[in-house]
Amino acid sequence: MGLVLVSHSEQLVEGLRAIVAQFGGSDVPVALAGGTPDGRIGTTAPRIETAIRSVLETSAEGALVLLDFGSAMLSLEIALEELDPAERARVRVSDAPLVEGAFLAGVQASTGATLDEVAEAARGWQSLPKLPEA
Amino acid sequence: MAELHLTVIDPAGLHARPAAKVVQVASRFQSRIVLRSGERLVDVKSLIALLGLTIRPLTEITLTAEGPDADDALAALVEELGPAVAPLPDGTAVHP
């Protein structure tokens, strides 16, 4: 399975793809939908749809979408509506924060896990320690 | 069953990068592999469980593998961890 990273910023998801490759390895398919086609900060449904389709084409298991905030979800909803039911059934959307979710999902995906298992791994972000224990 | 006692000597502890490697290597094996640190026990095929332990430098850990490829699994994990861990004095594999 593969990941789709959606953000208002193209540079952000490019950097995040490098993180996923570092921790999860380069075998995990990652498609990006960052920024607008004219290089501005924002999200567009066609970019997201293209990214999702590119992962669905290469990964029989499907795609996990991770996104940042606000209009990213609105654009994603529009993109998802463009998919036919069979395609839509192979797409999961993660509620995890983009960076933590992509890190956890990328490592899980690199073990050959199923889409459900990868989605579950991303869901673990809430117990990912960040600040040192008091 | 195979068991191995180690000390984490990486100055950063068992941080994200080695933890991710442990998950990847462990997932290649059928055996159930658990890591014990003090009272806590986690399945090393779960990244979130492993990172949740926040294993610091000089922490003593025990890796236990149970299954048809237990010995190979522990050998592969130790090789992957490399200089991040050191065997404890009684750190040879135990086969009860």
C-alpha cells in the first residue's frame, strides 16, 4: 500500500516524503499533493485526486491519505467524490497529524502491512511520546 | 524460545531511527518478539509501543522471541541494532 500526503505547502510534503523514505525506506509508494499548481499555499481537489490515483495504480492494497488542516479536508472530500466506488473502497483517510502520521504509517507500510494495519499504526500518534517525561 | 539481555548504549537511547529498524527487521519473522524494559513489556513489531517506552541510554532490555524462527530473529535484531546495544555479561542466548 502507499501513502498520499496532502498539505497547503509543496515544500512541506516534499520534506515529509524524505522523512518517510529515511524511516520507512524507499519501497513505500508516496504521492504528494502540496500547494496549488501555480505554486501558492493552498490545496486543490484535482491535485489530490491525481495523487490518490497514482498510488492506487501502483498499490493493489490501496492508499492511506494524511493531510494537514482546514481546506485540505474540503479539497480531499471533493477529490474522493471523483473516485468510483471500487477505487474509493481502497482509500482510507487518517485523522493523525500529518508529520507524526506519515512517520508511523511509513514505517508500518514498509513491513508489508495491510491498509488497515497502516491506518491503525497512524492512529497510534496519540501515544507517541514527544516531550520528555517529567 | 530465545532470550537476550542487552544494554542500550546509543547516547540517544532507542530513538526513532533504530526503533523503526527494529520494527522492520522483526516483521520479517514469524516469531512473537517482545522487549522488556523494567516492568514494561512490548511487542517489537509495533513502532508506537516501542517508542512509547522511551528507552534511554544505559537502559537494560531483554529481547525474547518465541516461534519457529526465534533464534534467527534475535540474531537479525542484534545485527541491525549493531553498536546501539551491548550484551550484558550474561548476554548469550538462553535456550530452556
